[in-house]
Amino acid sequence: MKRFFKDRNGSALIWSLFIILILFTLSFVIYSAVSVYSKYQMCENELQRAATITMDKNMENANVRDVVLDIPADAISSFESNLLQLGYIKTADAKWTKTVNDSALYCLDNLKISIEGEAITVTTSVNVNIPWKIANKTTVSFPIRISGRVLYLDA
């Protein structure tokens, strides 16, 4: 180790630059991973919120929920209108894209909404843009499954 620090041939500078390059690369990879994960979490939270609002709006009796707990089948259109209010745009190929300042944040692909009794389930895959290109791909895809259920608590 002493020889490395006392090197007079100039290789210590090269090693230092190499270590700095590795640290910059590592910090870029960590930053990119955190930004992709935060977009995934934001999309998951928005979908959960839309499902919850859909359940709440489509109850038979909003004040007394113990009468009928089932969610009506027409709540699917209500879920889609909730997505539109959150800023999603439905494209011609049935994908939902969230845009901010005219740039695509992420895209929902294969969105399936199922309502069974008092439960709503949303399954989709979210495509998030990444800042680098890997094997000619600029997006990563993650599956998301959101479930909501109407609860009745008897006091």
C-alpha cells in the first residue's frame, strides 16, 4: 500500500481517476434506479387511489353501507374517469399514459379491471422510461396488482 501512494511513475493518478469514474458510474446507476422506483410507487399509489374512489362513488347507499356491499358492474367506467381526472390519457392502442409537461412519465399496458361482489382488482403492467439504453430498450416494465374491498365493521 505504501508503494501505491509513493509511486513516482504516474500510475497513482490513473488509479485515482479510475476510482472516481467507478464512483460516478455507481452514483448514476443508483440515481436511475431510485427514479424508476419512485415512478413505480407513484403509479401504484395513483391506481390505489382511483380504485378506492371508484368503490366509494359506486356504493348503493353512501351513508349506510351495510345495506348492499356489492360494487356495481358499471364502476369500471367510473374507474376510467378517475384515471382521466388523475391526468392519464387513453391512447388508440388501449394504453393509459401519464404525462407531465408534455413528456410521458409512465404508461399502463394491459389494464384489466375486475369487480367481484365487494372487491375490485386492477392488474396492469407499468412501463417506465429509463435514462439509458440497454439492449436497444429504453423502458422497463413492472407488474402491478391493486385490490380494494368494501369493509363493514359492526360496532
